[in-house]
Amino acid sequence: MDNINILTNGIYFPKKQVKNDELERKLNLEEGYIEKRTGIKNRYYAAEEKIEDMALKAAKAALESTEEKENIGLVITATTSTEILMPGISNYVQKNLKIDPCICLDILAGCGGYINAFDIAKMYIGSGNVQKALIIGVDKLSKITDEKDIGTAVVLSDGAGATLIEKDKSNCHKKIYVTNIKSDGEKSDILTYRYGQKIYMDGKEVYRYAVTETVENIKEVLDKVNMTLEEIKYIIPHQSNLKIMKAIASRLHIKMEKIYTDIETRGNTFCASIPIALYDMQKNGLLKPGDKVILLGYGGGLNTGSILMEI
């Protein structure tokens, strides 16, 4: 398999921001309840914006920051809340950005679907059929959230993130890239969404799943290449809930500084959360060539996946 480079990232958020005090008044919660339980202070809601336009704006932002716009052979979008089924979001992005005819795919793999999309893109590049791939994670969750359900209403947010990757043309050493992606349909009823309905989440069971299966998944991916957590610069997880991420750190016996979080100001954007985190980290100079990181996705499916890769 060929090495890949992450060329650039782009993000998009709707203009409307919803602070905790607004939701606490609406849900009759005591002041400070939401931040204490979730770590979130702010989230974004799309009003009239369509999900495909959110994806397009994130993709456009990614491409605007690079001159490497030619030879995109794949546009792949991960989402859980799409309303556009045929043609898909990826086709919409390809058309509106005037990308040359290429492979366009939308995938449904739960909240951590960006991990699956990233790995699919890596395999297409490794096959030699694709030189560059545009990977998008997008969700418009405000429309499918039960505003009276405290478990989801205080957490979920709208947003989009896009990542452009390419085959590494240099003659550098073989970069580490290993995955551990699994699905367990037996437990799928703890987090569900059917079109025309609202998201359902069994909070206690989701928490139990999230802090056990993810830890085991990370240990397994490290074992595949005989590495330890001391060699990992960052774990970059799906931004589900700050309490979950702190529990993951505790069970891995690592400091929270090793787990990147931006959920405080972004909220839980499902499939968009990891590319948004990558954008923030790249913008703030936190990722350097040679760094080893673990991208960690988990959620509806139940799907759990990690990618251990060298930047």
C-alpha cells in the first residue's frame, strides 16, 4: 500500500450558535448542568441550509487552501442524517466544484463513519486507481433531534469537515498505517435513527459501549504493529461527550493532553467531528510530519474503528 499525505482540511458551521443557557431554560435544567454532564458550552444549528450545501462549503474551504486541486479521483461522504439519496452528496459536491468526472460515494456507517470513509479512500489510492481523494464528514442533526430529549438535545450539533489526501510521491520511508474497524449489529438498538423519525439513544448503554469497546479497539490496533501509547502523539476521537473521552483516557492510563478535544465549542457533530478536529489541529500547528496519531470513530451500528497512521 502506498503512503498518503493529508494535504489540507476545511470546515463549515452554520451561523446560528446555541449556548447552554438557552437550552437549560428550555429544558428546565439548573445552570451549569449541560457543561458538567457533557463538557459542551456551544453548538451550531442549521436553519434553512441543506446538508449537501454544508458539505459543499467544507469541501470548498479545503480546496481553497491548497493548489493541489487536480487529479481528484474520489469524493466520498460519511453522514447519518442525509436527506439527499440520489444523486448523493458526493455527486453534488463533485458537480458544484467542477471536479472532473470521478468516483462519488456516500456511506452510512454511524457516527464514526469518517473512519470508514478515510480507509476506503486510502485503499482506492493504494490500488493505483486514485491519486487524490476528497473525504467529507457532514451531519445536520438539529432537524432529527427530539428537542425534549435531554440525552440528545444538549449534545448534538450541525457541521461539516473535509479532508484532501493524496498518494505520497516522495521516496520517504514506509509510513505506518494500520486499521482496526469492526461492527456489532447485535447491540445496534442502543443508538438508532430512521428517516422521518428522531434519533434514539440509550445513554447508559452508549456510555458503557463507548468506554469499553474503544479502549479494546485501540489496544488491538497498537498490537498489530507492536507499538505502545507512549509512541502516539495524539488520539483524535469522535467528539461524543467529554465525560466519555475522559473515561477513555482513564482506562488507557494516559493524560487527557494526549486526547484531542474541541467538543466544548463545537458540540457533537457525528461524522463531521474528526475532520473538524483535524482542521483545528492543523491550523494550530499541532500535527508535524512523523507524528503518529490514532483516529478513533465509534457510534451507531454499532461501529467502532481506529486508524493508526503517521502524519
